[in-house]
Amino acid sequence: MKVRKLLCALILALFSLQTLQLTARADEGMWPFNNIPRAEIKKKYGFDITDAWLRKVQLASVARSYRRTAW
């Protein structure tokens, strides 16, 4: 009987957690590499984005193929 109550409580808790709408919030957002708000980033974080740094980040990005034949 205790196991059944525990199982019901667990199922109810899991169902309740699924109904909560949890959202992830980004600090600033996402920008394409050709439209970075350099002045805002410099003002907020004190980091100067140079063209060389931006090119390095762009080359370090990973492009994934959506059509894979095997995992």
C-alpha cells in the first residue's frame, strides 16, 4: 500500500513538473556575424570586438548536417 501511494505521488509530481512552463532567457540574444551590436557589448561588458576576433569565432562555429546516413 505504501508503494502504491509513493508511486501515485511520484506520478503526480512528474505530471505537475511537466505542466510548468520553464523558459530559458538569454542575456542579449543572438545576432548574425554581420550585425553584432559592438557598441552595446563594449558599454555593458567592456570588451571590444575586433574583426579578427569575430572572424576567429566564426571559424570556430560548428555547422551540423541534418541529413546523416549513420550515427
